[in-house]
Amino acid sequence: MRAPQKSGTVYGVGLGPGDQDLLSVRSDRLVRGARHVAFFRKAGKPGQARQIVNGMLAVGAQEIPMEYPVTTEVPLTDPRYNEILSRFYTDCTARLRALTDAGEDVVVLCEGDPFFYGSFMHLYERLKDDIPVEVVPAITGMSGAWTATGAPITWGDDILTVLMGTLPEDVLAQNMANADAIVVMKIGRNIDKVRRALKSAGRYEAAWLVEYATMPNQSVQRLAEAEGKVTPYFSIIVVHGQGRRP
């Protein structure tokens, strides 16, 4: 009797903040050895995760772009947003499952860490009970951002609060006022709202804007000096803690 075919594995591989030198040894090995490489991107765009691994993929590797059906076209508060994305992630998992059912491994490229506000988490939850899924952790984008400022993010007993720029302004302001150290992610078109919240919380003058952390086009400046600037979606705002120290 012929033995049943062994299922392949889906690897959620963290790429870190953007510099190839900051990939873990395991992530580097998996990316370079992959026969099937999947990654998220906006339609018509190369995809940030894919750009990070330029020059690393094996000759003949099959690339599987997973293009978001919406990004900013539908508001987060619209019920259609979750419905559309849910169908999208279900379709993505079907594509990956077809490969693993055929005994193939698939590497899914993940910006930053796969379990930190990443799209891969939605695939993981849909796949983990049916097929082998392994997650390779990585340096987060925010680690790259605060390191780029040249100052520690927390001291002593500082409380670090991580916020999404997509949150309502009053929620942002309240949490900013209560935190010692702050990281704000997903800035993009939310930049004006985030600025107002920081001012309301009395933290604006201490805020730094970091764009493309650890990448060749990295930019670091005081947020107050970037008035009117349109920031990329993956820029990060940092406010350092000033807590207890010897």
C-alpha cells in the first residue's frame, strides 16, 4: 500500500524592520532555500516584504503575491471592511493549503515579527489546526525605529504603550497621557489626528518621526519639524520614556 503523502509546512518568517543584515539566521536560511514564497502587497505594488528579500530568493522559486482587496478605500468602521478581508484571507489560506496538501513547504514573508500586528496572523489562525505551521520570530519594526533615534525607549519602571494611528483621537490622547514611553504605528493618512492627540496629551514636543527604519532611505526627525509632511504607512512615531535610572 502506498504511504499517504506527507503534508508540507507553512512558515511565517519574520523579516525584521527592513535591513537584510537584521534577519535571524533561521529566517535567512528559510528564505534562501524556499521553493514557494508568499507575500502580501497592494495591487500594482511590489510589496514591502518582497522588497526586503531582493536578491535572496533561489532561482526558480515560485512567488505567490497575495494582493489586498482593500487598504484605505473602505473605512475600518464599515462592516464591509471585515467581510471583504475575511474572504481574502480565506482565499489566501486555500492557496497555501493546496500547496501543502501536495507536500510542498511555503515560506510566507512577514515584515517585522509575524505575531505583532501582522497580516500573517490571520492566515495562522485559519491554518494552525489543519496543517503544520511554524512561526519564526524577528526584530520588530518599532525596535528598529527607536534604535534609529539613538536613545533608549524605556528606563527603569517606564510603561511602554504601543498604539495604532487608526484609533479614535480621544483614545489615542488618553493612552498617550497615561504612558511613559509611546510608540505609534500605522501612521499614514492618520498623521494629523495623531499630531492633535499628542498635543492634547502634552507629548508632542518629545515625539520623533522615523520613516523606513533601518533601510537605506531611513529618515529620523522631530515630529514638530515635519509639519505638513505626508508620511508613509509604515512610519513610526516614538516618544522616549524618562524613568528611573542610577
